Amino acid sequence: MATDIVLRDVIEEDLAIFYEHQLDPEAIRMAAFTVKDPTDRDAFLVQWAAIVADSTKQKKTILCNGEVAGHVGSFEQFGLPSVSYWLGKAYWGKGVASKALSLFLNEAKTRPLYARAAKDNRGSIRVLQKCGFVITGEDRGFANGRNEEIEEFILTLQADCSLQESIKEGKS
Ligand SMILES: CC(C)(COP(=O)(O)OP(=O)(O)OC[C@H]1O[C@@H](n2cnc3c(N)ncnc32)[C@H](O)[C@@H]1OP(=O)(O)O)[C@@H](O)C(=O)NCCC(=O)NCCS
């Protein structure tokens, strides 16, 4: 079945679904730099209410064939404009993140734009590289999702980068 990916503004009804997505232990391990207690629903909803209310943060819900599959957005991290995304596990491995990030980058024009990913989060690094990000640095930090210090890559998207042809043409 063809996968139809659309971005739209985040609405309150999406938040309960995002909350469920970020409870998944495998996803927490991949993302690694998560909140301390992902099961704290109230804290999650307060954090997201602030994100939605903040017009300087760009955030979109990813719809996959009309269903809420996750979110993608940009915010300031370590003083730099940075992207992040998270998909529910049911939507992994279908090109959804690559397509959603490329759609987001068509709307979010800030360059350079940055991203961080745990060095072993191969899926996330690949998604970023397919969208034109290149590895430009590395860092170490305490990862709540693993309860230890780990290494991460810093990736950068420059103004002159080009998306991979397959994503541009919507084949993902
Ligand atoms: C990382 C994540 C966004 C990937 O989403 P996705 O929709 O499955 O990614 P795509 O299907 O677009 O895959 C893009 C590429 O990455 C590869 N990939 C995806 N997941 C992978 C994994 N776990 N291990 C290795 N490669 C992976 C795909 O094979 C594809 O490569 P290809 O185009 O060369 O064949 C998703 O797994 C997720 O939300 N994880 C939890 C949260 C997270 O890690 N967020 C990012 C924090 S930095």
C-alpha cells in the first residue's frame, strides 16, 4: 500500500498518542537523550503545552495514511536551531521519517540547521543523511534513556545541500 505522509499543526488530541509513542523502551534506548521519567504523563503534557504555545518552536504532527504517526519539529538546543522527530513503532521502517523530515525542511528554512543523534542510532543518522545533513562533530553527554553517559554525533544541514533524489521524488 502506498504511504501518504502529510504534516499538519499539532492539536491537543495528538498529545496522548505522542505520549504513548515515547513510552516504548526500544525507542527510548534509540533516542537516548530523553526526559528523566517518560511515564510522568502530567510533566509530558505540561512540556507539550509549552511547546505548542511557543511560536518560536516549529512543530508538526506527522500523519501516515491519515493516522497520527509521530511528530517532527525544530527548537533551540545548545543555542542552535535543531530538529527532532519521533515516530510510533508501528510506523518504523517504511520511509515515514525520511519523507516527513524532507517535508518539514521545505517549510523550516533556517540554515544551517543542526541535529544530534546517539552514535548507535543508525536509523536516525540515516534519516538525517538522506535529508542532506552531514556529520560535523561529536559530543558526550548523560543520556537519561540509558542512565549512562554516551557519545553522540552532531549533524549539520547547510543551505546548499540537496536532498537525495528518491526523497525529492516522493519514493522514500
Ligand atoms: C529513528 C526513526 C525516526 C526512524 O524512522 P523510520 O521511519 O523507521 O525511518 P525510515 O524508514 O525513513 O528509514 C530511513 C533509513 O534508515 C534506515 N533505518 C531505519 N531504522 C533503522 C534502524 N533501527 N537501524 C538501521 N537502519 C535503520 C532505513 O533502512 C532507511 O535506510 P535506506 O533508505 O538506506 O534503506 C524511528 O525509528 C524513531 O522514531 N525512533 C525512536 C525515536 C528516535 O530515535 N528519534 C530520533 C532521536 S535523534
